[in-house]
Amino acid sequence: MKIGIIGGGIAGCAVAHLIARDTNHDVTIFEASPRLGAGNRTEWWAGHPYTFGPRHFLTQFTDVFEYFNKLVPLRLHSSHEFKTFVERDDAFYNYPINIQDIDRMPDKEKINAELKSASQNKEKNVKSATNLKEYWLASVGQTLFSKFIDDYNKKMWLVNDCSEIDTFSWSPKGAAIKDGERAAWSEAISAYPYARDGYNAYFAIASADAKVRCSTPVSHIDFENKAIVTETDSTRFDIVINTLSPDIIFQNCYGRLRFLGRDLLKVVLPVEQCLPDDIYFLYYANSEPFTRIVEYKKFTHHVSPNTLIGLEIPSENGRFYPMPFKADIALSNRYFDEMPDWMYSIGRMGSYRYDVDIDDSIKQAMLIVRDIKSASYSGPVPALDLPRL
């Protein structure tokens, strides 16, 4: 059986590796850039390793962790903390919002009163919320919403008002307000490769038994002939696994799906470490243009008298984050409905799901291979059921 994979990022490489490992099928990867890995590939700036974003390995899937750890050994981060800066208080607090921080906030009495008021009809109001703003106001009240959520999400999604964001179940941070020592992802495994070049070895390992066609953009699918079409040729496959945005595959026939991009500002500082020991990156919930800063050395353990930080600025530069808006999701579903049962669409772009990360992409690959081995071919699988621990 011939299987064509469009895109050589984590999702494409994972499914290529698992198919080659568990079946005897012939696999070809088509990748537009000169190298595999996409945004998870480690690059270098002034001798410092970095990825586009922190790209830590965060998962609740024990089988995904065990699979990846055998191929690329992972260093666990058991004490990883998340903080956000609130300008009006000139203070850093746990992120997501943690109830233990409220007592040290200057307006704690007002916040506690709002939380008490919100709790009286919280379940009803949260359930009836129609947008992100209503959800957070019903969950934590006006003051915490304005401190932590409002400005951050407006710049994150380039909107004028959080009421424009009409979905709100996509955040991987969990509860609206948390308690306990670990602010975020308290049940997840947090890790990063030991290797100085991060995930790079995985892309070579995963593609070793596949035909790899780098610098080969895919223009579209010839659905009648089950063929992947590039600028130079057309190749027929029995199964196609897509990791690109579905509008590309259909040549934007229903319209172009919206994504947000990022500008990454890299800065080297003349200190060995600039953030406290257990803090790897910081969120900023105010009017500054960047959403967070990352100190890459915390993940990579790179040794240098200097440190590299990255400032992430939301922009229209690139197609990295699917938009969590009902109209965009409906448009993506229109494309998924057109996909035949011999085609899968996975990964963050391929699923058009903001909440799909490294571990989810690998889990999707595992489920596809299970499908192929059982000969069920239940594509398009744009939003696979991803059971948690």
C-alpha cells in the first residue's frame, strides 16, 4: 500500500515513523521547506539553541511520553512554574489565575466580593456564556477578568473586544481559577529533550524508512485519481495523510481559513540567567505588544555566560494558530466534510484546532496507524477523540 504524507512537521514525521514501524507499507513525505521539523526544529542564534516558541513536551498521554522518550530522551521539569505580569499591580502572579494570590492583591476585598457574587449563579451563567468575555466574567468577575484576561486575549487574537471570541473551551490551561502549588497543567508531564539540538534527531529517526521529498510544496489533491499534486508531478496513493491547513488542499474553493502568525524578537542578555530558577517563560497581560517571553536556556540547559530570550508578538506574519471562532471552525468543517475516507487530516493546522500540540499530533498518528492496521480507514479524522489520563 502506498501512503502519502503532506507536511514534515511533528505530525507528519510521527505518522511516517509509526507506519514504517508497525506495517510494511510504502511511505512518502512531501515537505515544502528544505528540512523536516517545521516550528519544532531547533535553530541557532548567536550560538544559542531555540525553537519558534518554547515547544516544551507537555502531555497527559503516558503512551505518547513513553514512545517519544525512547527515541529522544526527555528531561522532566517537575517544578516548572507559570507567571503573568499585571502592570496595574506591578506584580507577577501565578498563571492561570490562582486563588492563593488574591490575598496579596491590593484590591482583594473587591475581588473576593465579585467572586462571591459570581459563585451564586456561576454554573448557570458559565453554561449560558456565548463568548469569551461572558465566560470569564461569570467565572471570576470583572476585576480578575480585566487584570488577567481582557488585554491579553485582545492582543493574542488581534480583536478589539473579547466578546468577539465566540468559543472558549480551547484553552489548555484548564479551570478558570485554580488552587494549589502548581498553577497550570497540574496533571500533565512537562519535559524537553536532553539533546542540545532539541527535537532534531527525531525528524531523522522518524523519516529513516520513508521517501522524503523536501523543497516540494503540494499544490492540491487530485481527488478523482487519489493523487498528490506538486509543481512538477502528480503521484497516486492509496491513503493520504494531510498536516496542512485544509483550505490549501482544496485550493481555497470555499474561502481561505484564518490563522494568526507571530513575530519573534530574539534578544541576548549579558547575564547567565535572567528568570528565577523554576520560571521558564512569563506571560504579559497588559498593553505591551508581546504576549510572553521565553528564556530558552531553561528548556535546553545551554551553557553560556549570556542568555537568549524570545519575545512573541501576535501578527499576521505566518499561519501558526487556527482562529477559535465559530465561523472559522464552520468553514474548516466544510472542508473536512469534503474529504474522502482514504484521507486523514491531523496536527494543529490539519485539524484546524488551536489546542492540538506536539503530544496530540503524536496521539493522532497512533490512532491513524491503528486504523490502517485494522483496515477500517475511517478518515478524515480532523478532530480525533483524544482521551486523557
